[in-house]
Amino acid sequence: ATQIRSNLFGVVYVLDEPSAGLHPADTEALVTALDRLKASGNTLFVVEHELDVIRHADWIVDVGPAGGELGGRILYSGPPAGLAHVAASQTRRHLFDHPPIPDRRPRAPSGWLRLAGVTRNNLHDLDVAFPLGLCTSVTGVSGSGKSSLVSQALVELVSAQLGHALPADDDDADDLERTATVPVGGHITEGIEAIKRLVVVDQKPIGRTPRSNLATYTGLFDHVRKLFASTKEARARRYDAGRFSFNVAKGRCGHCEGEGFVFVEMLFLPSVYAPCPVCHGARYDAKTLEIAYRGKTIADVLGLTVDAAWEFFADEPNVHRALELLREVGLGYLRLGQPATELSGGEAQRIKLATELQRVQRGNTLYVLDEPTTGLHPSDVERLVAQLDRLVDAGNTVIIVEHDMRVVAGSDWVIDIGPGAGEEGGRVLAAGTPEKIAHVARSRTAPYLARFLDDARVTQRKAS
């Protein structure tokens, strides 16, 4: 808004996913603002996953075809219509073909989790009911009170009943960015006895240092270290699994202490990290690297992508299953030893989801996700929806705060909050199936959901 009023021209604007976290109605306002900047004689470069923004572009540069080592190529550069002829493009399929909603039988709730008198931010004495054993999307324009209801009030009330500690705030947040903790008003009147566990799957980092990585967080590295310790040479040297941990002094490089790099302080330039001159980034000492499992050292294994490791450990069920789940959530391109500090919020969230899927599912767990599709390509959203369905099929309850109509349309139940933002919101406008919400006249979500459902039906008719 500030830039529009500035009346500047000849400026190059670079925007990285400006629609992240926006309701479709807010995205329309964003596109209008971008049009005004362009009309003033400016140039805009936008990194974007939102299909409505992509359709509005004058020129598309599509990078792919996949992520990580399987990406990095320019698949197409030109007007939007030309992308329809690029078969290798994942974006093309969603932009022009409108993939249908998965066809499955309607699921009935096993009960209801009822909250009464919820008061928080713009929520005032609100009563709301969440179906148990289903996937529920909570929708509404930005600022309508969705996160206040789900990520704050619901999480705090359920945590208090279960005796769980609340998730800690970001320790790195600036003091000015912190908000004072306000006790939530309200109480649970029904359904808490059906919930045994609460899991908040957010986009916070899985670790704050390079020592934490995909392999250590998911637990699969424990199995890998045991495999190396079970080799003939390791047993002869009496190496245990701890020898193959870069967090233990036994087998890690003594110079960098298992970091793989060293901090180099510069006098007149910014300090930098450089590969360790002793282990050259391998993290381990020479003796440890003499042990090989099927021709690969422990450092070689950490350098494998999830896809490559899935093939390499095909005969090891414990490792193979964990890798299979990581591939199913679309993370096959990540390296096992990729530091947590290099992972995006969306990647961190999918790693957490895959870790949950590894657990023996006994049901009765409440999963809460706040805008899990932020930063995800539509093809990744498809994978996310499939994994959430698996959690529900295992007898769990999933509640999502979401703007993506693909996720909303694939939910069993929708609760629409609104009608506006701030004090103009904070009320439950409607609750029901996606088909029901699509016809609610007062809902600002309804027209976008109705359009998505209509497009999905057209695609299904063509397919049949």
C-alpha cells in the first residue's frame, strides 16, 4: 500500500510469495495492488505458488521439474498459455487440468469436542463444536479469528485438560515482537475424554543448529548407526553405535567437533563458516570413516538423498519405512544430513508429519495445523492432504486453519469464521460439509469454494 501511494515508476519490485497466508478474497486485493504498480510503469518479479496469482501473470518462468537435485532447470519461460504444452511441468497440471478431489466415502464423526464461552482477541463468548474422527478446516478472511480459535484457544484448553505443557514461544523472537500471554476464556463442555494426545504440527524449525538434521529428528539415524556398529570390522574394533554419532566425542572429528565446518573470523569482512580442513566436511575422524556398510561410510550415507537412501536401505525395514514416509510427503530430494537450519518452514512441517506417521497409530490423537500449505506448491498440497487422510483413517482428529480451497474441499467438515476481520469477525457463520458451506450467502469463503468444487466436478466428468 505504501508503494502504491508513492507514485514511483521505473522500479523493479521483487516479491517472494506475497499471497502466503492470505484468504482468496485478500489475494484478489493483492492482485489489484500489483496491477496498479505495473500500470504505473514498474516491473514486478513474483515467486508464487498461488494459482490465481500465476494465472494473472503476463510471463511465467517455471523451474523444475522436481525439488532439490532433481530441479534447478528452467522448464518454460513465456506467456501463461504456452505452459500448457510443457509435459514435465508440475505447475501445468494444476494450472490447466484442475486435478479432481479424491473420491472417498463420507466419514461420520465419532463424537463432538464442544467449547463454550471462548473469549480471546476478537472472539467474545463464542460456542463452537469440532467433530471428532474427521478432518475439519477452519476458514475465514485474514484476521477473522481462525488462529485465535484453533491455535490459541483450542490448543490451550485441550492442553490444560490433558496436563500438557504449551508449546514454547520462539526464543529468538525480538522482545518487541512478543505478545503478552492472555489467559483464554472459555471451557470444554464435551468430548475431551475421547482425546488422549494433542500434537501441534507447525512450521517452526526442527532444530536451531546444524547438528540437528532430517535423519536425527525422525530417529532413522539411530537405526543407521546400529547397522554400522553391527558390521564385522566395527565389532572387531569394539565400536558401538555411539561411535557413529557426530554429537559424541568417540568418533567425530576432533577439530570441528562433528560440525563439519569451522568458524573463520575475518578482521575487516564478515565472519564466515568454512569446511573443516581436517575432515573436509565429513564430520568424523579417519578411523571411523574406515568402517563401511555395503561400500559406504557413515558420511556417505548422510550425503544421500531420501530417494537414494530408500533404494540403498531396501532390505532394512526400520530404515526403509521411515524413508518411505518421507518420500510420500514429498521430501525425497532432501539429503539425510541436511542441517535443520537449511530447511524451509514447509519442509520442517512435513518432516514432523512424517515423524508422526511413523508412530504406531492407536487413534484418539488431536492434530492441529495452522495454514500448513503456506509455501507449498499445489503438487505438495496434494501429498499433504493424502497424509492427513491417513491420520484420520487411523482414528485421529485433524483440525486445520486453512485458506487453500483444495484442502478445504477435501475436508469432511468446515467451520467458517467471519464475516470480516478484527471486530467485524469472530463469529461462526456456518458449519457443515464443504458442499453446504459453498452455498452460505454471508460467507466470503463460499464463492471461492463453490468455484473450486464446480471445477473439480467438471474434471471428474471429463475423466469418466
